Amino acid sequence: APLVKAAASAALARMGDPRGIEGLRVALGAWREGTREYALGIVAVLGLDALAPEVVAIAKKPGGVEPAILRAALEALAGRSPEAKAALADLS
């Protein structure tokens, strides 16, 4: 299940394993309910800069993503990603 794969990817990312980033990238592109939001939450908690382009893309077309979760992910990335900072400003 996509959510289980996202959780495994989150564990890998917490350990610094690059496979976790790739798995979360896939989860951020998923349309299954909860999977993208879960991955956005992990990005927010871990501040995964490598996923900034995917988070910015979601901000442009949020497609049902909870705004508070998206905002938290953008806030976590905004200090190191000009694109995330701009997307965060656009949400306001």
C-alpha cells in the first residue's frame, strides 16, 4: 500500500538513507488519500530540502491537500529554498 511504502521511506530518510528521499518523492506524487499529506508532514518534520521542488509543485496544484500541512512543509523549506518561500507567500 502507498501509505506503508511512505512510512518505510520516512524511516529510511530519518536514518539518512537516500532511498527514503526517493520513496517520499513517489509518495508526494501519489493521489491516494492521505499518502501525499503524510509525506508532506514528514518533509515538514525533517526539513527535507531535496523534496522542495515536489512540495512547491503541490502548492501550485494542492488537489485536496490539507492547507495547514502544506503550509508547514513550505515553512520548513522556506529558509533554504527560494521557490518554497515564494510558494509560501502565494498561500497567504
